[in-house]
Amino acid sequence: MTVSDTAPLGVADPAQPTIVHLSGDIDIFTSAAMRRDLMSTLNYSTNLLVIDLSAVSFCDASGLAVLVGIQRRARPMGITVALTAPRPFMSRLLHITGLDRGLPMW
């Protein structure tokens, strides 16, 4: 699992969303690093943090927990977390768990 974001040198343009690209497997072995990276991104994010799921090849319950946890941390900071471009398996997973209603799609 890798996390890359679009804000150069940790500075975000407030007029643009902060976009984070996730890739690879998000599972019990990688979710702690993903959580740490996303928490760091919240510190300089704009009011919209978009998590691009287009390159995610697998996601388990620990990965979903990270997404929910990041959303809960972002709200008091005035940041909306949105997901974009999930693959079909990820869309089904979000729908089955009900997270598609709690995490907006962008």
C-alpha cells in the first residue's frame, strides 16, 4: 500500500481539494502506515480531502476502519473526507457495509 498526495512540500492551495492517491493492498499489515500518512495529510489539508481509490487492489476491515477513523478526525477540523474512483469490488464493499452513505463520493 502506498499513499501519495498532490500538495507540494506539505502546502495545500485552499481553493483546491487535497487529493490523496492510495494504491495496492489495504489490510492489517498496511493500515497502520496508511492511518499515519492520512493523519499527517490532515494537518495541511484543505477543507476537502479526496481519497482516490482507483489503484487499490484489496481492502479488508482494517482498511475500512482507517477510512472511518480519518473521517471522524477530519470533521472537527472542518475537513470533509470524500472518496473517488473505487474499483467495482471496493464499491460493493462500501455499499455492503453502508459506508457509501457515510463517506461521500466525489
